Amino acid sequence: MTIYHFVGIKGSGMSALAQVLHDMNYHVQGSDVEKRFFTQISLEQSGIKILPFQKENIQPGMTVIAGNAYPDTHEEIQEAMKLGLPIVRYHRFLGDFMKKFTSVAVTGAHGKTSTTGLLAHVMKGAKPTSFLIGDGTGRGDADAEYFVFEACEYRRHFLSYFPDYAIMTNIDFDHPDYFANIDDVFSAFQEMSWQVNKGIFACGDDEQLQKIQAKVPVLFYGFGEENDFQARNVVKSTEGTTFDVFVRNTFYDTFSIPQFGDHNVLNSLAVIALCHYEEIGSEIVKDLLQSFEGVKRRFSEKKVAGQVIIDDYAHHPTEIRATVEAARQKYPEKEIVAVFQPHTFTRTQTFLDDFAESLNKADKVYLCDIFGSARENHGKLTITDLQDRIPSSEIIKEEDTSALKQHENSVILFMGAGDIQKFQEAYEGTL
């Protein structure tokens, strides 16, 4: 029996893949740094062994799955080479693995994780489905017909995949440490499109996606008239959102979701379109859309001492705008307070004015120091460069978050892709 050993098992994709294989009755273990990550909770619940990095972990007979963050010089990978073991990089392994199923890649600059989570929830309610989500969640089904997974454009990793279907939520300029500009991002998505085997579901409201070409049918969804799948008569309330779906201008059905903001209507539309194409009945889809509770770190809320505290992964101006909009829809009477930690110096520098513009949509803004990566040269940029662009914004430190207490009965949005949670935990500790 092959043992799969994951080098860097706490990575979000890696931990999800480990869970998928474990659920499908493969022998799985892995290693990582000692620091605690939220991804290890589900690994521990599954009883998957997590070891500290050391070359002794590598034994004859194993297949090694290596995380993208670890170079070939890593001691465990070196040991595996010495023993002549098969070593497969994460995305290559995933690319081969998905060939056994009807695979659906979910990609886009924003909304990948939420859409993958929603699609996985709906598909598994209808047919045996395995799935892998970028928030570190993965589930395997030994009888799976479908495999739903999140495919990331960063460093063009998604070009390792040749899926049956792809959902493309949008194309936007992000990861400025890798992509040169929007055209560079588009070229990556265009290349991915040629690799899809059965069909693409793309958001037709996105001007970049309108230009996508493929060897397979491209079906468009969105609010605009020219889409194949169109949302009309959208009704927004503090309970959620209801909308009619028209398929090529013919009424199909009415759907309700317990989520907020236009982006969640679009995510749902993508899922409805794919299910329609795969002939999954609308009644099943309606019920499952209603029962979806969301994914980790996407508008995750709790009520503490009269305040609503929301944790969200928003780390790009487009995402911040969507999160503030969703909070306004759900809590129209409350003050919206943004606590934002920029992620990487390159992104902060590239989008300084856009960050200011999107954060200004909140009623009050607090900023945390930039969460940089060790690989970056950050020049002279500091958080005050962003503060100067946002009237009456304040800088907040983990040691003193007490300023947030004055916003009684408000919604506090903790946003960022770094370690913004530590600010939230520090603040909750003071309540």
C-alpha cells in the first residue's frame, strides 16, 4: 500500500488534497513547520499524521507530494531523491488525479473560493462528488463521479490542469509581483481556456472574459442582457437575495440565497448554469443554494458585545468594495467600520489609490501595518502612505485595539490575507 507523504501539508491546497486522498482510503501523512495554522484543524480531526520537517520522515515505498513553497533543496525532497522515490509537485499530482472524474475547475481573480465552496456543496448534494477548496477544505468520496476544485492563476499554476469544465468568475489585475499588467493576466486565462475539454462558464459582465476564445462552447452568465444565463428582478433584503434566472431569454426559475451583494448572485449563477448543463434539476439546486453556509474567512461573522464582527479574506480593492457592499445590504442601519491589513508591498504600492477609494466606502477606517513577504524589496513604502489617502483613518496596533470599542452597535470588518486574525483575536480579548 502506497503511503503519500506531503512536504508542506499545512498549505491550503496541500491540506485539502491530503483530506481528499484520506477520505478515499489512501494512506496519508505529511510534514511542515511547527507553527500552528488554521488548516491543520481538519487534518487533526481526520487523524492525519503531521510531523515536523526532518529527512527521517522519508521512508522507502512512499510517494512524495511536494508543496510549491518548498524547493528541491529541501532536506525531505533531497532524501526522497536519494532513495529514488517518486516526487510529484502539488499541481502536477492534482492534474493527473482529476482525470478519473468529470472535473470542474473554478478560477478567476476574485470569488474562486466562495464559488468552489458553493459548487461543491450543490454538486455533492446531487451526485457523488469530491472537492478541493482553497480555504484548506477537501473531501473525498470513494464513489465520486465529479471532482470540483479551485484553480489558481498565480504563477500560471492552473496551466497544469486539463479540466472538463471551467468556471471563470472574472479577470482582474492582481499578484503584481508576478503579472506585469492586465494583458499578462488575460494571456494566462486565455491559455487555460484552450485546455478545457467540454465547456466554459464565464461571467459575461466582465469585459476581459468576453474576449476569451476556446475549442469548446463558452456560456456566459451575468446581469447583462446578452448573457446566456441572466439574473433579473434581483430583490435584496437583510435576509439575503432573490432573483429570477433566464436561460437565453426564457424564464427558467426563481432562486433565493442567504448571501449578500451582487458578487454572490454571480457566484450562484455560475453554479446554476453548470448544473443546468449537467441536467441537475432546478428544485435540487434551489434547496442546496438555500442551505449553503459559506466558506472559511469569507464574510464569517459573529456577534460580540453588541457589535457584529466579520472576518474576511478581502485583500484587493475589488474584494473590499464587495465586502463593504454586502455588509451594507445585511446591516443597513449600522455603522460599517473597516480594519484592513494590506498584504504584500507590491500589491499595496500598485493599488494605493484603489485601496483608498474602496476603503472610503466604509464609515470609518483603521489600518494595520503592511504584511510583507520575505521575498520582497519594500523600498520606502509604509502604511502611512495609504493612511494619507483616507480622510480620518487611524493606524491600529495589535497591542492596542481599544479604539474599536467606541463604535457601539456597529459592524467591524477585519479584512486581509496576512495575519489580520491576530488583531481580531486581540480585540475580542478586550471585550
